[in-house]
Amino acid sequence: DTEVTQTPKHLVMGMTNKKSLKCEQHMGHRAMYWYKQKAKKPPELMFVYSYEKLSINESVPSRFSPECPNSSLLNLHLHALQPEDSALYLCASSHTGADQPQHFGDGTRLSIL
Amino acid sequence: DQQVKQNSPSLSVQEGRISILNCDYTNSMFDYFLWYKKYPAEGPTFLISISSIKDKNEDGRFTVFLNKSAKHLSLHIVPSQPGDSAVYFCAASSGGGADGLTFGKGTHLIIQP
């Protein structure tokens, strides 16, 4: 069982659609993360939120728009995606102190038609 | 430029024996190292971590060793069990907290009965 919940588990969308991925945790973590994982590759960091403020953006295209409405929720808004954006999108959370492990959800499998 | 390297894509070990997974890193700023286990269709599950101020950390059947001078860490699993069959990712971070993880490409561990 994962304590980080991601919805939906699967998403198929066209290149002109707008959709959102959601992530929720109730572990009291104040750092939340989005990663992207392509097939047969390791996860790659996209965004980091610390105390609900964006602290790291790894030069992600603007068609990906993160949002952290409160300390338990993290969203990733998607618009005008490309086929190469098809991937597994993973959310993680952690405490903000040093040497704190990140805990991952099971991800959203995104397919762009 | 790969900052975290797992040079063995796969490893086959007999049940009951020791599994040793290796990881090398190049970035001297990394000061916290983690191992994750991943089953298909699930997110990475945190296994064990080690801070750069230590050279060994043990948790049940899992032990992680860190050799800072060689920039090398290893995960020992003993005894290996069939449920240990999964992909194992080595990850590293720096900065003291709420920092993204850099992952290796993973090692697929197969436990043979």
C-alpha cells in the first residue's frame, strides 16, 4: 500500500486536450515532487514544491503546469501535450529536513494520441 | 552525463544466497543515498538509505555500504527471497532537504528458486 495516492491511474488524451493529474498525501510532508519516467529509463525530476512554493523547476516545458493548492495536494495541469510526453508520471513527498526519504505514489500512465 | 550509474542491467541470484547490487556516482555534492525497489505497474518503494557521514546502514535483510573515496555504494540482501525479484534503483541527492533525486538506470534482480 502506498501512502501517496495518484489519480487517475491511466489517462489517454489528445494533443489539444486539457487534463490534470492529482496527487495527495496525508503524512504531514511539506515537500512534494513530480517525476517523469519513460519506458526502460529512470525517473527524472520535473518540479519540487517546498511549503507549497515552487522551489525547483527542471526546465520543464510550459505545457506542464504544476500547482500546490495546500500541503496535502499536488496537481499537474497538462495542455497541448506532444506524443513524446507519453510516460509514467510519478508524485512523491517527503519531510523537508536533511536526509529524508521520498515516498512515491504508483503513478499515472499517460498516453498522448 | 550520468551522475549515478548502475552498470549491471540485470543480476540473477539463487534463493537463499546474498544479492549484491552496485552503484557509482560522480557528483561530489551528493550527500544522501537511497535504494528503491520497483515492481511493474507500481511506484518505487523506499528500501533503505545512508547519509554521507556513515559508511554502513542496516535494516533487517538489507544493508547499504558507502565508500565515499571511491564514490561507490552497494546494497546487500541476505538471504535473497523470491519476492525480492524486482528492479532496484540507486538514487542520490544533495542540498540538505527538499531536493530532487537523481536516479541510476536500475538493476533487474531475479531470484532463482
